[in-house]
Amino acid sequence: MAWRAEFLTDDTYKHLVAQVCIDITAALPTILLNSLVIFAVVTRQRLRNNSTILLACLAGTALFTGLVGLPLAFSLDLKRLLGVGPFCSPEKALNVIITISIFASLGHLVVISIDRFNAIKYPLRYLDIVTEERIKTSIILAWAIALIMAISELVLALIGSKSVCLIYSVVNSVTQSVTGILFIITISLCYVYIYSETRRQFKRLKTEQLPQEQVQRIKKDRRAAITLAIVLIT
């Protein structure tokens, strides 16, 4: 359903003002901070490893949202406040952008979670398992899934028949929901293992005399787990 001028009531006016304020407040730090993360990883060789490259790619999805999604949402909310409408095309475009942002972010979080899972479960074989080629393939796959979901959303927007649109809408919603749930389950399982394993290792660190190299690895894994937790929460 497209927005129409008669939808603008006192309640919706307050919500739209709040949304416009959020869009303005969020856009600049989203663009600036994620650009800094990408710039730091690209320009600093010592910061360039598997984990930071994946975090930079995740920052790229957030940067996409800040550069494209938030300005488009701001312009739509502003038009609604001014009582302009209907405008179906921008709303359909925003749905496509939101779909790309959500599934690209979830896909990258899955890749990051699996990377940390391998780093903790297979520390001695980690470099053999997580290669540069596999990282590139995983990133491409994450974006490909996001684009497929966006294309399905675009097809839904272009369907003219109401009956076909209803059936396709149900199928599309189920597909997106199942994909999103599978992503979230994968992230959760990886994180549960990472959390339990780092706790076990940290307790072992306190009670046993371990080689310095192993101590450093345990501390590094713990820091990585905390970083992953912050990323998942934010």
C-alpha cells in the first residue's frame, strides 16, 4: 500500500517527525565511522587479517545503508510530512534497499561467526581452513543471497495481477523468513560455542601454567569473542 496524503494524522505526524530526526542523526555517524573502519583496514597492512577484512566488509554493508537507505528513507518521510503522495516507486525502491541491507548484513555476520568458530575450534588448522580464496567466495555468496532476495522483492513490486501478487507475496515472505531464521540460528550456534569455549579456556588459563604462546592465543580468542558479541548486539 502506497502512502497517501490522507494518512497524515496527528499521531502519524509525530511518528514521522521522530523518524526524520532518527534518519538525520544516524546518517552522518553511520557513514563516517564505517568509512573509517574500511579506510583503516585498507591502508594499514598490520590491521589486515581475516577477521578485520570481514569486519571491514560488514562495515561496507552498513555504509551502503548510510549512503543509500537512510537518505531515501529521510526523503520519503519528509514528503509524507509535507502531505505529498502517493509515490509508489520510491517506496518500492526503499523496500529493495532495506532487503539488501538486512540480508547482506546477516550474511556477513554468518561469515564472521563461522570464521571465529574455526579460529577457536581448529586453532592449529585455522590458516589452512580459512584461506583468502574462501573468504572472497563467502563474501560474494553473502552479497549474492542479498541480491537474490532484493530481486524477488523487486519482482513483487512489478507484478500487476492482484491474485498473482498475493500468492507471490506469501512465497516471498516465507522464503525471506526461512533464510533469515537460518542465518540467525547459524550465528547463534557459533556464538554459543565461542562463548562456552572461551570461558573454558580462560578458566584453564587461571588454574594451569600454560606456555606463553598458548596464553596469548587464548587472550586473543577472548578479545575476538567480545568483539563479535558487540557486533551482534549493535
